[in-house]
Amino acid sequence: MSDTPTVKITHGDTVIDCAPGETVLQAMLRAGIDTPYSCRNGMCLTCITRLVEGEVPSDSQIGIKDTLQAQGYFLPCVCEPTQDIGVAPPEPAEIFGRAVVTEVAHPSKNVCRVRLMPATPLYYRAGQFINIRRSDGLTRAYSLASVPSLDRYLELHVKRLPRGQMSNWFYEDLQPGEAVDIQGPNGSCFYIPDKKDQPLLLIGNGSGLSPLIGIARDALNDGHTGPIHLYHGTRHQGGLYLDNLLRELAEEHDNLSYMPCLSREDTPETRRGRAEDVALQDHAELAGYRVYLCGYPPMVRDMQRRAFMAGAALPDIYIDPFELRDLRKKPRD
């Protein structure tokens, strides 16, 4: 039995015992406290919480803006407290801004493209993500496909999940003119214009294409001269939801190559197989490359390892795993 003492978490009028090895989020959910969360591993920042008493380990504040860290904000999903603490929900004015929906389109039967106009300018890098909160408090993270230097709007690509509360709302109910809350930008998966001749390898599956198209457009707009190889994978032809746009973009730029990959179908002008496998067939040696991996988490994590084994330096491998809230029971697209 562990000798580590149980610490107490005070949330309003509720006092919770937090067992050794238990996170603050786990303890709050066990106590029936209604708090937003999604990925549970510190990636999406959906569960961001405010510390009002005590101290938390510094690693529970990684990824949060310095200004919010100074106000006591931390991520309860990765925080294992070592002393009694008091916590409170975030102050909305400190965390969220407002945005109005300007367009809702359906480029495929399972992907919804949403464009938002923020009430105040959002300073972000193409490929980062924002959290979207609707009026009932439901919050989810979505990557940005837009490029700040090219687009006035924020663009999201939302994949419809069979039991996804937010994705089905986007797909079925959201209308232009509605307002949502936004938080961010977050994430470190974006183009850095320091080595413009460096080859870039971009691999994504499903709606993992959304940050990649932003990164590719940002690099091209910034004058990147090195080759940019973009691989988009899905199971069937209908999942290549921006196929025409990407083919046109590749025709306009000599250093951009686009390869659509289908794991369950053979069609002209596509490659058979998973995008990551096809990419490694074409680029077996990745020394000197910068690699971007976005989409289904097992693919992202496995390809991160494989890219490193193929010679890419770890600091040159950027990842954006699309963590889901226990919804994906079926194989990936």
C-alpha cells in the first residue's frame, strides 16, 4: 500500500480526496463534477482549470500561455497534485473570445467545412488548433486549415462521428450567423520559416488534412523553396474531400507534390495503401527532413517513431494527434 498521503481538492463547496497517482480531472469526474474535457493527455487544453489555492506541478502548465499560467491556470488531466489545492472553473472572459459562423459547407458526406469570423483578430500560426465552445458549454478542439496572412476567416474541417455530440451539431444544426466561443490558439504543429530549402513531408489521414493544408499554403506563401510532399490518406475515394483543390495547388507550385492514398480502393491517380506507408516507400531516408503528422493518434504516434528511425531528428517531427473523447470504436478512415 502506498505511503503517499491522499491530498484534498476543493472545488466550490465540494472537497474531494485525490488518491496517489490520480489526476485532478479523474478525481473531479469521480466526484460527479461537471467539467469539460476531451483528450485527457494535455494536448487539447479543453479541461483548462484555475488554481485558487496551493500549488500544482509545473508540468501541468505546459502548453498554456504565460499570461494564463501567471493567473494560475493549469491542465487537470495531467496534474497529479502533491498538496491540497483549491480549484475553480476558468473565467470565460480570460479564456474565450467570440466568433460568428460565416459559412458551413459539406465537401464530403463525412466532413463539414466551417468558416468563422472572430470578433477580435486572432493571432495564430497555420496548423495550430482552437477550442470551440457552444452555448451549453460543450467544448472540442479543432485544427485550423486557414492561413492568417491569406485568409480573413478561421477555417475548420470537422469529421462527423457516429456518436459525436459536437461533430453532429456542426454537421446538422450549425447555421451561418450563429456565434460560438473560441479559445486559443494552441499547439506547436506549424510551419517555421527558418530553413526555406528544407524538404517537408506532410502526412495526414481523414480530417487530419486540415492543419496540413494550412501548413503547406503558409510555407508556399512564405517563399519556401524546398520540396513539400503532402500525403493524404483515407479508405475510399469519397474521403479525399479536397482532392481537386490540392491538385490545383500542386499544379501552381513546382515544389509541391500531392499524393492521395486509399487503403481500401484502387482508383486512377491515387496510390493504394495507408498514407504513412506510401510516404515511407517514397522517402525511406528522412535525414534533413521536417515531418508533420496529423490525424488518427495511433498513426501519428507510430509514424513519429518510424520517421525518427528513418533519420528525421526528433525536434523536426511535429505532431497533431486528433484525440477523441472515447468515441472511435470503428477502424479509422
